[in-house]
Amino acid sequence: MHPLHHPLFIQYIIHFNFHEDYFECHEVGEEYWKSVAPKDKMHPLAGWIQMAVGMYHWRRSNFPGALRSFIRAKDKLSNAGAWTDGFDSAALSAQLAEAIEGVTARRDFTATKLPIISEELVQAVNRYMADNPSETLEPYFLMHKHRLRDRSSIINLREQKKRRKL
């Protein structure tokens, strides 16, 4: 299977292009990255994750965070080989350049779609969406998802780590 046809990357595309749920892109992208190249911060999957993180920050008007994320994403996604197959590389590079320019100028957030050119990848996305229907979230929730989600498991893990240190 081509690495970009993995179900987690297909979910990434769906969250990015159809739901504009960049937080969820980060979540599924990180899960995939950890299974493929754990701790390799230069891996192209880290670039895809950083692109979504940049979009999330830009939507929240966190311009410095968005800028850092977009610059890192652009570095990792240029000449990424198989990890950008099926995408219009020139359009992807232009999107990242426009995003960098937009956050540098502190322009209002502008959503974009990943420029898929592979018909096979488009079909894989469509099949996944047909088999796994999902709802679009409210804009407020999309914008503040990291604060509004259930964090009890994260808090419990932190508490356990603190207790072990004592």
C-alpha cells in the first residue's frame, strides 16, 4: 500500500479538506507518524502535521505559532518523495508560501484544500467517507477544540508522573 493510502492519512485528508478540523488532522497524523517514524522530527509526516497545526493556529490568530509551523512544514514537504506523491507539489508549495505570507501580514484565516491530483487517492478518500460518515463540527468548537475536548486522561497521566517523581 502506498504510504498516503493508509487509513490514518486518508482521515487526515478528510479532516483537512472536508471538515477543516485541523486539530483532528494533528491527532491522526501524529498517530500515523508514531507508527512509521517515531521521534523522527524531520520525517515528511511531521511536515503534514505541522501544516495542520499552522492552519489551527492561524484560525485562532496565533500568528507566531502558525508561522513557525508553516515554515517547518514547507521545509519537510519540499522534495518529500513518496510522502507527497498524488499531490500537486507546486500547488502545495504555493499554498504554504501563501500561508506564510498571510500570517506574516496578519491576514484573516483562509482555509485551503490539499491539492490532490491522484485519482486513486481521490477514490480512496471517497470510499472511506462513504464507509465512515461523519458530521461537520460547529466553527466555535473547531477553533477551540484543544480546550473543549475531554482532557481527563491527559490530566490523570500527568498526575501519575508527578507521583512517581515524589
